[in-house]
Amino acid sequence: MRHFVEELDYLRSRLLEMSGLVEDSVHRSVLSLAEKDAQQAQRVLHNEAEINRMEIEIDDLATRLLALQQPMATDLRFITAAIKINNDLERMGDLAVNIVERALSLMHEPLMKPLIDIPLMADRVQSMIRKSLDAFVKKDAELARNVLVSDDAVDELCGSVYTELISYMERDPKTVRQGINLMFVARNLERLADHATNIAEDVLFLVQGVDVRHHAETRE
Amino acid sequence: MRHFVEELDYLRSRLLEMSGLVEDSVHRSVLSLAEKDAQQAQRVLHNEAEINRMEIEIDDLATRLLALQQPMATDLRFITAAIKINNDLERMGDLAVNIVERALSLMHEPLMKPLIDIPLMADRVQSMIRKSLDAFVKKDAELARNVLVSDDAVDELCGSVYTELISYMERDPKTVRQGINLMFVARNLERLADHATNIAEDVLFLVQGVDVRHHAETRE
């Protein structure tokens, strides 16, 4: 087994790689929807298989480090954060697949309107994923707090997507099926943002020892 | 600090308690919807605050056990499983709150139809939660597998709820808003079942050392 410090570095770099795949999946999932591109959808499915493999590997590595190295204080907190972040990233891969499934079911019909807010949500989410992992690697509390703020912006965008789609569906029942598919896309993006927020909260706990979970007032 | 074995027992009993609250929340959330009962909704919000407190406490306890006791093999696996189950239960509390939010927004209008499949989904989900935690406490692989099977049944129910609601919405645009709210209720129940399934998979890994995540074929 490598030296403990090297193992921690490896754990860190694997999580970064995994988050890169998740980011890529988010981007491609919305691209597959907006541009009706089945190849992008395929890549997301391919990414997911890889993300699942990485989750098991990272989980094993983290558990092994806990077992063999009996780490103390900071390292221990780092490893338990890694276990949670790993879990979040894996679920994020699934959410991108959910988006792709909606994209595939809309592949052969024209969209009721050009997509504007949904690609915007996807951009925000990608940036949140990148920042939350950067914050983890650099132990940067400021960056982590930045992610919490972005989450509110994504929630707002999601709300306006819902409102717009519902008004379409109420005016024209033929848009119901597509409208619901698009709402679920927005909902999955919102949940992706929630997972990035979970990661940022884990980073804040890791860096500052402050538990910001369930304390909405600290997120203002 | 109590003896290590006692601490593990305590960890186990706190998780059981927490899952009891989650089960109660699922039950009351759908009751608040079906019977337009705002008091049930309040209880779910109250439960969630308690669940959030328990999550932090259990997380602290588990991390402390990892740090101070340097547990080996089985105990280590038990504690990392506890950390994950804790995380799942907390999110399940949030999902019950999501249902309650939908219930509250439908509180002052008649439902388009009597609810049948949604309460049925809630019953299944409650039973999955109970079984997955029982499986954890008793290290019972058979019971854990039983949860994986129930998940497919819940997915099917969810699919039929969607189909029915979409046909209502297409026939009568005035039902769009309510239909979407009810779809999100079904979706939240489906996600609750997914979390119970995650717990059951963690139990199987704990008991058998077999990683059933991402291996759909083992779930047949």
C-alpha cells in the first residue's frame, strides 16, 4: 500500500475525476434534449457506467483507509466527507441519466418552444459541481459558500420553468405530455443543484467544523 | 464513554427511532393529502426538525466511534453503513415534507378523483422502510432482498399513477395544476422507495460483503 498521504491524494484525485464525468453528463444530457442528439445521450449512459464503477472503487478505498490507517481528527473527517461526496456524485450521475431518458422520449417530436431557462439551469449546475469539488480539494470555505448562494438561483429558475410550462399546458392540452417531460428535466437539474449543495455543506463542515446542514439562516 | 458494544447498540437504536419517525412522516404526509388534514401536515414538519437533529447526532456518534475506537472489519463496516443509512433517512424526511407541501397547496380544492394508488404506494413504502431497518438491525439478508423486490412494485404503481393523471390532464386542462402536484407526490413516494432500496443494498453489503449496487441482474 502506498504511503497514507499519497492514498489521500489519490482519493482526492479520483473524486475530482468522478465529478468531471458528472459535469460532462449534465452538459451532454441537456444538449441531447436541446439538439435532439442521441449520441450525446449515449455518452451520458456510458459515463454513468463509469461513475458507478468509480463509486465502488472510491468507497472501497475510503473504507480501507479507515480500517488500515486508523486516521485521526482531520484525516478522518476528510475521509468521511469523501464517502458522502462519493455517494452524492453517484446519484448525480443517475439524475443526468433521468434527463437523458426524458430527452430520448422527446427525440422525435418538435419542442413546444426553444429551450432557454433549462440550458441556463444546466450551466449553473455545472458551475456548482465544479466549485463544490474545487472547494473540497482546496478546503476553500468561501467557494463552498458561493455554491450555497447559486442553489437559490437554480431554485428560482426552476420555479419559472414550472410556471411557464403549466401555462402552456393549460392553454393547449396537446402539450401536456411534453410539458411534463420538461418539468421533470427541470426538477432533475434542481436536484443536481441540491447534491452540489450537499457537497458544499460537507466541505464547510470539513473546513470549519461548522455544521451548516439544516440551518437555513446561515445560508443567507 | 460507554463500552464500545453499548455504543454500537445505541447507534442501532437511534437509527431505528429515526426510521420510525420517517415511516410516521410518510404515513401522515399522504393522510394530509387524502383527508385534507393540515394537522397531519404540521406533524410531518415537526418530525422533520427532529429527524434533522438526529442526523447530526448520529453522524457525530458514528464519526466519534471511528475516531476513538479504531474498529476493525465487521464493526467498521457496520459504522460506515450506519453513516449512509443516516444520510438516506434524513433525505427521506425531506421527501415527506415535499409531499406535505403539495398537500398544503391542494388543501382548499376538491381532488379530481379519490386517491387509490397513491395511498397504496405510501403503504408499500412504509413497509419497505420498516423491513430495510429490520434487516439492518437483524443482519437479515432475506429481508433486505425482499425490499429490493418491493421497489419494482412501487415503480409500477408510480407508472400507472402517471398514465392516469396524464389522461385526465389531456382531457381537461383545468386539472393540469392539480395533476402535476399529484404526479410529484407519486414521484416523491417513488424516491422514498429508492432510498429504502439503498438501505437494503447497504445491508446486503454489510451482511454478505456482496456489492449489489449497480447490478440490476442480482435484483431479479
